[in-house]
Amino acid sequence: MRSISYRARARMRKGLKLGLIVLAALILAVILFAIYLGRFVVYTPDGVRLDFGRNTARDVVLDTTAAPRDSVPESVEIEFADPGEGGQETALVSGVYIDLEMLQDPSAVLAAVQELSQPCTVLIDLKGGNGSFYYSTSIDGAQQADIDVAAVDRVISYLRGRGFSMVARIHTFQDSNFALNHITSSLRTAGGALWVGNGFYWLDPGSETVIAYLKQIARELAEKGFKEIVFDDFRFPNGTQIAYNSEKSRTELIADVATDLLNFFASSNITISFGNPSSDFALSGSSHVYVSGVTGSGVSTTVKSFSHLEDAASQLIFLTGSKDKRFEGYQVLRPLLSSVIQ
């Protein structure tokens, strides 16, 4: 057998070392490239895709070595301040509501508001389930709705300047935009994908980041003249694919959020209310429960289901366009634009 010379073996060893170095460099480059691409991964209801046009400057980086999973990022820092003087008086509520469908034509909304004969209660939706804000917001990373937001600002200014009782309603835990940018504070499946319900991503009610975000929205709306903030669809979704572990039940988690919000604003002139809540929890004396989607035949049953309220007659408010006489004797807000009445 022909032996390999020492010089040839040395060249082979040198070549092998060089090859290993090149291979290690290639592996490192692939890992770094994968990390880079991770900044542009977008979760959608149809799966996962890459979006190189995505603004990654507002992403929040959490310290996973020491901080808890729900550390509050700077983008939702809360600095509480009383937005004004005066207080919310307890009185029977009557007036109109303005939903997101109406706000697709804010000019028509403004014209209709200007025709109201006297100041009354006006509830207006200002944040949708996709996380879009329907007014000019200064919240970091917020997504504006694809409408004439300046026109909605004029509606708010008109209401504030003419003595209307202003109520703002926002989707609470449905917020696709915030979920995509704060994945660790969102509800997910066992595989780690964002959970989708009603076509939107949902936020984790047990997340301190989420609670701080909700407080920041309420404070900003109060500074714009709203005396009451309604956290709508106030519930933990029933999805069976949600991977969620907690020492508390989902009902207890929702009750804890309600208590936190009520206590946080207790010393201010802001009334905190809830829309279509899924569980029973104590309210403050001035708080309301807003209920939508109830027909005349369901009025009595709905009232009984909220018997836990301290004063159901003054705290329960129906949002309906129905003229059914079974709503008489209860607090009701009706649609501003008659075209949406079903």
C-alpha cells in the first residue's frame, strides 16, 4: 500500500480545518439571517408570512433573564393625572350611540350630532377589534383607522364644547395591532401561534402590559373630554385551543382586571364602565353595564342576569334601535343614524 507523505497529510489537516471554519461561518451566517428575518415575521389568520415593509422600530424587547413575562414597556408607561374638575353625577341615562359603522362617514355623524336639540348622553366607539383608533391618538405604536380621523376629532370637539355627556367605548381584549407587537402579552395556542377569535387577535387579561395599555387609553380619552369609558366585550374568550395556565380561573382574571381599573380611576372624575361583560363582579356606584344585541323578548331575562348589580335599574343601559315597548322603563341609548337600525 502506498503511504501518504507527511507533507500531504499536513496539507489535508490544514484543508480540513479551513473547511470546518468555513462551515461554522456559514452556520453562524444562517442563524444571524434567521434572527434578522424574525423581525419581519407577521402572524395572520391565514398563517405566517414575511412583511419587509413592517415598522420594527416600535417592537418591545423584554429581558427574559430576570424580568417577568409581562414587564410593562416604556410605550405604555402610565403617569396618572386628574384630567379635570368636577365629577360624574348619577342620573338616568338617555341619548344616542355612534358605532364604528357610522364613523365610516364622520361628516354625516357630525351633521346628525349638530341636529340634536339639546345636550344628552352620546356614546361613541373609538377603537375597533383590529386595534385601529378612530381619533387622533398619541399612544406609541397605535394604528389609525382608515377613515377621516380629523373629522371624528371635530365630532368630539363639538360634543365637548356644547355640554354633551361624552362616553367613549373601546374594544378591550380584541386588539390585533397590539397583539402583533406584544406577542408575549397575547393569547396563543399550544404551538405558540396567536389565537384568533371573531377574526381578531386577543390580549392576555392577566398581562400587566395589557392593563397598563388600557389605563393609558382611558386616561387619554379623559383628557379629550370623555367622562365615562366603556371597556366593551369585557370577557375572556371561550376558545378551546387557547393554551393558558393560571392559578386563577378565567372568570377570576376578568374580575381582577375590572377591580384594577375601577380602583385606579377611583379618585378621578372618570367613570369606568363595561360592555357585555361575561362574569359577575362588583361595580362602583357610578359605573354602568352597557348591553347590546338584546331584543324586546330578552329584556326581562337580561335584567335578571344582572341582579348582582347594586342598582340594576340605574346601572344597566341598553343599546338598541328597537322600538319594542318592553324597553320602556329602562335606560336606553339609540343609534344616532337611523340607517343602521335593524
